Amino acid sequence: GVALETLGAKPVVVSVDSYYKAWQDIDSRGMQHVDWESLDSLNLAQLNEHIIDLLNGKEVLVPEYCMKTSMPMSKEHWTKTKLSEGGLIIMEGIHCLNPGLTPRVPKRDKYQIMISPLSSVIMDDLNIVSSSQVRMLRRMVRDYLFRGRSAISTLRQWPGVARGERVNIYPNQNNADVVFNSGLIYEPHVLKVFAEPLLRSVMPDAAEYAEAQRLLTMLNRLVAMPSTLIPPQSLLCEFVGGSWFYDFAGMYKTA
């Protein structure tokens, strides 16, 4: 967004997460049964209507979603949003490469970017911090800090998340116009500070205990790095806090 502004563009961020349905409207059996990775968990009609209206210069009320309750917030928390002249929309979310997300928006009006930590950290001939482990630790730390979810909850959901990647992301990755590697060489060292106490909270009688111990063994080989050393404009701050763009200035958190 900052780079686009330096080029004279005026971006507005619309998060796909803002358009989740209430959990009861996705699966009435309970939140534990909800497939959050499914395209059907989103209010696609509302999302497409808002995108088309924004592109046509109209003002819309972008919803706000409460991740702790898995419910849309009341309308007084929604954000009035309108594109200015020369403006463009930045959308982010796991389905953004899927043409089924915004079927009403022509392909010529989209520039699609795949962002993922693609680089693994090789510690020695036998030990490696894989991209999948980094993604899972990112999610665990973020979900605990900002969504009120425990480590064991993230571990239980991870097979579904990985399945969602195989179903929703990888089949559509060739739709990307460009691929951006968001991995940072020091990232596992920072995540270690937050993830270790969370993983230690998983008790031996839990089915997820073995996976927690495997991750702890991996993290034990890393030197801890405090998050205060991270630049506040770093992408990593999205997961551990302290971001200029969200926590302080709120520049781009319009949805």
C-alpha cells in the first residue's frame, strides 16, 4: 500500500475475512464443525456487490467481523468506504486467486499476487524448519494474540487448514500474476518467543501432544529473538503485533 501511494495511487484495503458469515449460517451444529477454509463460509453476494459498487464510485459499508465470537459485528462498527479518483482496491485472503471469489469482476480488472513463506531454514544435514511449520506457527501465535484461541485449538484445526490449502489455494496458484515470498530468515526465532509457552500448555493426555513436542524440539534448536527488534513495518508484525499499519496509525485497516 505504501509503495502504491508513492506512485500516486490511492489504495483501499478490503479484507475477505470481513465477509465471513455468522458461524450458525455456515454450520448450525457448532463452531467446531465450521469449515472456515471453504468458499461457502463467505457472504459472496455481499462481497461482490460491494466490490462492484466501489469500482463504480459508490460508497459502501464494509462489515467488521469478530473473530473471537465468529460473528459479524453490528453495523455501527462497519466502515464507510469509497474509492477516490485514481483509487484501487487491495484485497487479501486465502481465496483471492480463486475466480469463484469475485466472479462479477472481470479478469482484466484484477492483478493477482500469491504471498507465502516459501523459504525453509536449513539448520544442519538432518534438521529443517519447513515452510509449513512457519505457516502453522504464524497462525498459532496470531490466533492466540488476536483471536483468543488456544494452541491446542490451532493444532486441532491445522489438518483442516492444510486440506483447505490443497483445495482452495494450490489449484488456483497458477492464476497469480506474480508470486511474493514473504518468508524471513529470522522469523522462526521471533515466533519461538511466543510459540514455546503456548506449546507447553498442551497436556500429555491430548491427542495433539506429540505434535506439540515435535515443534518444541525444533524450536529448542533456535535462539530466541525479541519482537522489539523487528521493524514496525515488517509483515511479521501482522502475527506478533506492533505494526505501524494496524496497531498504531491504522492506515490500511479499513476492513
